[in-house]
Amino acid sequence: MADLQDDLHTAAEVGRADEPYPQEAVVVGPEEYRPVSDPDDAPLDRARAVLAAHPVCDGYSGLPWTLRGLPWYDLDLGESAVDADLPRLRRGQVGAVFWSLHLPDGHDGGRALTTTLEQLDLAQGVVAAHDAGLRPARTAGEVVDARNCGRVAVLFGPAGAPALGDSLSVLRSLHALGVRVLTLTGTSWAGPAGLSRFGEEVVREMNRLGMVADLSYASAPTIRRALVVSKAPVLFTRSGARDLRPHPANLPDDLLAAVGEAKGLCLVPLTAEQAGPTVRDVADHLDHVRTVAGPECVGLSGTYDTGGAHPQELCDPSCYPRLIAELFRRGWEESDVALLTWGNVQRVLRATAFTAHTAQQRRKPSTATIATLDG
């Protein structure tokens, strides 16, 4: 109970940029940075200094699926066949990353569950085999512990909703195995028409378990209903601003405003398709989401090892300081950068845990089925 109380904070405290975690360095002021010979290097040096205190929590990586196709790899020393090996994660000052368990198109039913479990088994094995640099994490506290031990925290998910097979028992089993994010798309109960009664029950059970709902690529009716039903913050693991670049996963301003009101979190992807071909385009999306949804509702999603093209100067995770330097050139405050890189994801994880702790005292595991609720 003491550990749980240490992890839970009030809404005003969650993710505060001015609250250093145990054993963490606090952000130093600009006057304390070392002098640089070239003024153009100052934003990059400043970015590295801030990231040393508030590292990147990367909201989406396709590494598990990429590793399935490799006969051999070494993430510790460096691996040219992937985007995000440990040397590049360290150079980019990444402190935590979500490893996606998403499936290729055409995987559904029992095949979807089997493939998801195979990816999860592989991901857990990879972390165990690289324990000098990686550590599994399920909670905000474990993320901080991993970071304080010099490891990159790995959170498993998002997984695809088709893996559930329309079963809440499978949802609970996936949670018990360590999955912490589920994408609500690709099912009859979370489709173009929105959440069905069973879909709403899935969200409530996720709240009770402490699993975060990912709504990237979900329909607008599904998003709006999930924002109402969920008592915990929702997540968009790969969504930019549709007003800047039309893409199915990007959000229009009305939905971004709704996400801000619900204190959800929109993670802007570093892909050329969704954000644009340059680092400035990505910064434009971050500016836009921060303006419309608020500084507490924007984060970063590298989407590395997903097979997509990345903007210039952002080809792998080692390039994160370049993006942060661009934000400093635009006048971002260090407190807002700290929220963007680290604090906002921590807030969502802590708020989700708090919601689960409360719900478990009031609600038993659901025995509802799709047949009884949706007919």
C-alpha cells in the first residue's frame, strides 16, 4: 500500500515538470550551461541538458515485429538492421519506450491472439537478454526505477483489440502478462459507428485493470464515446494535427480540443507520412497540438522500426535532441519541454493506476459477453 501511495498523486501534481523524481538531476538554468563557441549550437546543448533531466518517453516502437524477421541481432553493441538499438537510444536520451504488439492486416480471431502472444514472448525475451540496458516496466514507478538504474524502461503495448477475441477474460490475461495499452480499432464493438455496449464495457474493464486505451486510427464516434466512458486518460500513440496534414490517424481541431478537456495525451509521430518531411514539420504539429489541446496533452511517438520514412534529421532515436533544439528556437519553455518528453506520459500512467485502484474497490471483474450486450 505504501508503494501505491508513493506512485499516486493528485491531478495537480501529476507530471509536474518542476518535481524531480528520486535520484534525478533537476533542470539547470540557461546560465549554468557550459559556454559554446558557436551560438547556433546553444539550442542543441540546451536540449541535451534538459533531456538529461527529463528524457524522452517514446510512445510507439515497432521493434518486436522487426526482430521477428532477423536471424541474429545485438541491440547492446548496435544493430544496423533496426532503427532503435541501445547506443542510439542512449544518444537520443530515451528513458522509456512503448513496444508495439500490433498485427499486420488480416490477423484476426485466434490467429490474432496467437501472434500477439508470440510478439509479447519475443519482446520479454529480448528485454531479459539485454538486461544491462533494458528493463521491463508496468507502472510509472517502475519506469522511474529503470531510469534511475541507467536502463531504458520498456512498456509492452499497444496491442490490437482483435487479439481479445471479444473476451474480457482474454483482456485480463493480457494485462496479467504485462500488456498495458490496447488500441480500440478493428473490431465490431469499436468501429465506424462508435463503441457498442460491449465496447463500453471493455473500456470500463480496462479502467478497472489499469490498462490505457489507445485511440489512434479509431473513428471519431469511437473517440468521442471513449472520452466520455473512460475515467482514466486516453492515449493517441500515433496522431498529429489533421489541419496541418490530412491523414486518417491525425486529429482535427475539435477532437484535439476534446482530448485536452479530457486530459488525454496525443503523441505526435515522427513519420514523414503523418507529420511531414522535415524536423520543422514535426515541430509545427507539436506547436499546434500544444496550442489546441494544451501543454499537458502532447507527447512524442518515434514510430521507429515500423517501416515508414522519417523526416530529415530525425532518422533514428539518436536525433531527439535536434527536435528539442528546434522547439527551443521557437520559444518553448523548459517546463513545457519536460512535460512533452517525460512528464505527460508519467501523468497518464499515474492517473491510470489511481483510477484502477479506485475502481477495484467498487467493481468486480466483469463477466459480460458480447452476445449478452450486443446481441
